Amino acid sequence: MSSSPAHKPAPSAGPERPAADGAAPLSLCDREPHVPADRLVAEMVPPPRFDSVRFDNYIPDPSQPSQSEAVKVLSGFAGGLGGDRADGEGGGIRRWFRRGGRQTAPAGPRGVYLDGGYGVGKTHLLASLWHATEAPPERKAFGTFVELTNLVGALGFQQTVATLGGHRLLCIDEFELDDPGDTVLVSTLLSRLVEEGVALAATSNTLPGKLGEGRFAAADFLREIQGLSAHFRTLRIDGEDYRHRGLPEAPAPAGDAEVTAAAHRTPGASLDHFPSLLDHLSRVHPSRYGALCDGVEAVCLTDVQPVPDQSTALRLVVLADRLYDREVPVLASGVPFDRLFGEDMLRGGYRKKYFRAISRLTALARDARRLTGEGDGA
């Protein structure tokens, strides 16, 4: 059984965690981390929240048979990824794509694509696949779509192919195509990796053939989008958002004084004025948002307001994802998280990203109730 490597990120360039209770809180706005390329590669493993997930602790909704089917299919996929790839032909990968004892043609799908709404457990299943694949950690990679494109930016295209080309499995979470450049880049990259024998697995809220729809002139890049779709067998996973299934509504925002007091008495907490933090995020590349959170045990925000524009909103989505990955509770004053994004945004091409961010921030707000003395059963 494969095990997860220890998460020991390189030290951030930001301030150190306070040495003792009562010290001034951290500030995310004071941090300008620099992330070397080798850290980007080393951190392409499931985030801490998903260290212990496995297929056998995924709990399918009995009313949604597609969830149980996904576990069955992915378990079989993982079982076909074993064996030595020393022949350079990815024999273990091809074993999974056999029909009646014969291999499928190499041009057939070489990956699985988990499509479904937010909160149905797609990332749990993707991380479980990574853990179940019998390969050394350095021979399999896990990252979000944004982290993958950031890796190409840091290493260059050819070096990224060389780095990932020897892998048995590449897992891509939150697969989205936000612009034409990404479409061409990722289509070319994945085609090269498939040629090298790398198996692919991805999650998204959008079917492969619909990627980019509503965000740019997808029809102009139809060939690239269809090329991406051809790499995957799609598994639809239906269901409700497990983070809110049967739970009470999100807690009401705290007051400024309550947030500030909690930040001062919580070791490792950060305290920031929300509009100032949004401004600071515009000066930090999203690939560094994970490092921005290094050593932070809780995020406290005052004066949360609706985000003013699309670019700011998309940066906030990335920060929400990194906080959720690291299980960092978020205590905030101001407007509730379900009012962060205006109606025009929630009807637009990025609406699925915004709903995911609302879902995840709401879960982190529930986690933050302990900072104010509330019990989880409240």
C-alpha cells in the first residue's frame, strides 16, 4: 500500500509564527513569499486535508449510485497502474485499457475524468487514486490545474515534460480552461505526457467538451478542446455538497472586536483587513498563495465586503482553495461568505468556481467557531 510523503515545505519568506501566546497576530499582507521551482515540484502531492483519504473511507450516498460506481472504476484504474515501466511503453497503464484480454489501441482514452458538482467528493476520490497507485511518490504527481500551469511557467514546457514524463500518474484537480493560452498549453502538454506513457486523472465541474465555455471564444479552439476530451473517459458523479449535507446554515459573521480578540489569543493566527488583503493578493502570484499560508493556524478577517471585480474574485478563489487544502479555519466580520460574489458573477462563466469558494469558505467558517468559544455542536 502506498503511503503519503511527509509534508515539509521549504520555509516561507514571510514572518515566523509567534513564539508565545499573546504575541501580535501574523498578517498575510506583510508576506511576500518566493517559491523556488523545486518546491513546486516537491509539493505536487495531495494536500494535508487529503493525507488520510482512501477509497474505503469514501462514503457514497446510497441515493446516488454513480458515487459507488466511481469508486469501483477508479479502484480498477489504480490496479492497472502497477508494474515496472522500464520498457518505456507504460505497460501497466495499458493493462487497464484492455477489452476481453486484448489491449485497446494506444490512441484511446488514457485517463479518467471525474465530472460533478462541488462537494460530491471528487478530490477525495482523486487523492485516493494517488494513494492507491503502487508507485514511489516521486513517480506520481497531484496538483490543481493552476499549480500545473504554474509549474510550466516556472520550469518551461520542455523541462515540465521531462520532469513529469517519467511519472506513472498525473492527477489534476479543479480542471478549468480560463483562456485560450491555457487551452493550447495544456492540450499540448497532456498529449506529450500521454505519448510518454503517463496515465491521467482529473476532476472538474465541467464536462471535457464544455471546458472554456462562457469564458472565452471556445469555438475558436475547438480542436484543442476536443483533443483534451479524447484523453479521458468521463465518470459523472452526482450528489449534494457533502460539506453542507444535513448541517445547519453557515454561522453569522462575527463582530470586528470579536475577530480581533480571537486573533490575539490564538497562536499562529493572522489578522487582516479584508479589502487590504484583496489588494495585497493582486501583487502576489497565485502560485505563491500556498506559501502565503505557511505556519498560519487560523485566518481572521475584518470588514469582509463583496469583491469588486472578476480578477479579484478569481484570486480569492485560489486563496480559498489553498486555505481549504490546509484546513485553516477562517473567522470573519462583515458580510456572510455567500454574499462575496455578485449576482452577475454567479450567473457568469466562472460561477462554478465561485460556488466552490463559497462552499469551502463556509466549511472553514464552521471550523472557526472554536476560536470564539462556540462548540461544534452549536
